[in-house]
Amino acid sequence: MKTKEMILGGALLVLLVCLGVLFWVGQVEEDVVEIDEMVVEIETPDSFLSPLYFTVIVHTEEDMSNCRGKKANIPDYDGDEALLLHFTNAMREFGQIARSHGVKVNFGTDWTFSRGVASFDPTFYQDFEAMGHEIDAHAHESCYKYAEVQDEIIAAGGAPTSVASGMSEEIVYDEMSYFDKLYPDFTILWGVASPGHGEGEEMTGWVWRPSRDDWFKHDSDGRYIHIGHGAYTNSVEDTVNAIENRKENAINTYSVFLAPRELLAERGTEGIDEVWTTTKKDCAYWENKLEWWDEFFTELDEYAKRGELEYASLTDVSEVFIEKEKDLIFDQSDIPRSTDSMGSANKASGYCL
């Protein structure tokens, strides 16, 4: 009898142990599920769609070829007072038009333009900055490096940003090593280009920190912020296309482009070489060109009012990126490239060149 009781007692004890083990395993599984769910929640940021941050980029090119001879297709900014004053006055008008719409302009200047400003129009940079615009160093394909161009801007009365505006994709890693020596004078990179803005140029329309071994890979510890320019065609249609194709959890960007030498004076203007003049009927006549830009901004204003587009300087975009960086997803799997040159794409869009 005692033996049966002992057997039954032992069996009951085993049963209780088994039930206890099953209960414990169930709790562990529930805990694992809860932990898994918690990890997913932490690693997946809330989805958001940024507006398209829209910036006007202006570039002047140096009028010297390798610091030896004059370039025929570039104005003599630092040697021709009448010509320099024509372009600075036209750019003041452009700056006022942009400001009236809330548009921000980043004026990337090479060294010869700054020397012309210092000699012939020493308040131009301050006047332009007072409108809410920015002055950047532009120095790719130049015999003067970015730090020297910054110095020329300061000597001409400007307050340069930390933007390095324009660089060749072929030597971008060398440029980053160069900027390391100057840090933090340069922290924002814009305009990674192919020679002459030809076919195959990268057309990214978002922001990331480039890796040292792969420009298109995001490095969360990277020192520099790259702002993509998108298709940068001066076209409402292409801008709207960029709005409609924004990436989620990214800082979406788009730039349009203007060179002062596009703003031609009236034919017969005293002191200005005929090559930089045209008739008043020509779309390239400076007042006609500025009217086009005013109408262009007016069309974009509707998208800005709806919050789909936001006018921003490159510094503004960088600050937004830093604020939102922890919530961004960096999908670099598809890097768009141009199928035509920048000039050809703008002409095809109907922009007057």
C-alpha cells in the first residue's frame, strides 16, 4: 500500500514539475515576443515625408584658365568695371525678386568675381546677404583652392558659409582629405559634378553623410553633409516631378541654377563688350530673364503654400538634416544619373540659355 502511495505521489510530483516547466517556457516565449516587438518599435522610426527643400544656386566661374590666360567665355570680372557692375546690379535685382517670394539663394563665387567686387562694388556681398541669401566658395576646376576663395570673399566684404559649392566626382575623396585640414571651415558639400556637367552626372535629391570609402554610402559618424541637387533643371515640370517622387524618411532636396553671365545687357550699352549684350526682345536680355524667374517662383509659390515645397538655403537644409537625422532611412541602392548634359536638359525644358 505504501508503495502504491509512493508511486502515485512521485507521479504527481513529476506532473507538477512538468506543468511548472511548461508554464515557465510559456512565460519565456511571451517575454521573447514582447522583447521582439519592443526592438522592432525602437528600430523602425515613425514614417514621415519631408517637403521638397528648394534652393537657387548661383555660380560664377573664374575668368582665368589655370591662372595663366583669360577664358573667352567668362566675363572679365576683376578687370572690367562696367561689366562687373552690370552683373552685380542685375544680381541685386534677382536677389530682391527671390526675397519677395521667400526664395533663398546660395551664391557660389570663384576668386576673380570676388576680386571684382572688392575693386568695383565693395558692398555687393553685404547687400546680397542682407536679403537673406548666402555666399559660398566655388572652386572646382580652379587654380585657387576653397580656402583661398573663402579668403577672397572675406576680403570683398562677404561672410562665407561652410559650403563647398561644386566639386568633381572624380576627385571627391581627395577633396574630403583637403577639407579635413580646414575643418570646420567647410562642413557642407554641394554639387558633385562630372566635367562640364555632362551626361552621367549624379542626380541624387536627398541628404546624407558620405563614407570615406564609398561616396554614396551613408556614414552616421561622417564629418561632412552632402546635399543632393536632384535634376537641377530650371523647370516647373521637373520641380513638380521631384515633389511627387519624394522619398519617405529622407530630407528631399532640389536645386535650380543661374549664372550671372546669362543676364545680358542691352546692345549698345556703353563700356560693355558686345559679346555680353543682346536686344531687348531676346529672352536672354537681363530684364526678360528676371521676369521669367519671377513667374517661375510664382508658380512654385502654390506648392510652398501647400507645404509640399519649402524654400531653404543650403545652411537651412543642413540644420534640418541634423535635427531629423536619427529618424532618417538611408536607402542608397538607386543612385540616379543624368542622361543628358545640364545645358541640354535646360534647353529641352524651354529655359532660355
